Amino acid sequence: MDRAKAIGTYEVSKGPEICDLLGPPRPATHARLDQILEEEAKLPVDRLVAECLEGVQPERFKADRAPGSLQAPAETAR
């Protein structure tokens, strides 16, 4: 608390929580499937996916073992 007072954030931090001020007074804690589907239908999913993929660059990785293998390669004899 001393640090918050020293840097001038104590008054803000002592409450109420910002989320409490911005959120609904009685938030739903169990959404109905029909409500979820209705809200999801409003999303421009194709555009969102396209925007996310715009900057994607493929990368190649060199594996030390065969694909799907969980064991490290056997050591070679010297």
C-alpha cells in the first residue's frame, strides 16, 4: 500500500473494481445454447480467420527423430 501511495495509484486501487462498474449488475453464469449460437452467428468468422492468417509465414523445422516417434535417435557407434 505504501508503494501505491508513493506512485499515486492508491486511491484508484482501493475500489470499487473497474470490472464491477462496467459489467452488468447481474451477469449470467449459465448461458443457454440458443443464446450462444445467436451471438456467434453475428461474428464475421471468415473475415476474422482471414485477418489472422494474413501475416502467417510457413516455417520448416528439422527433427532429430522420425515424425511421430517419441524416442530420441540411437547413438552411433564410435
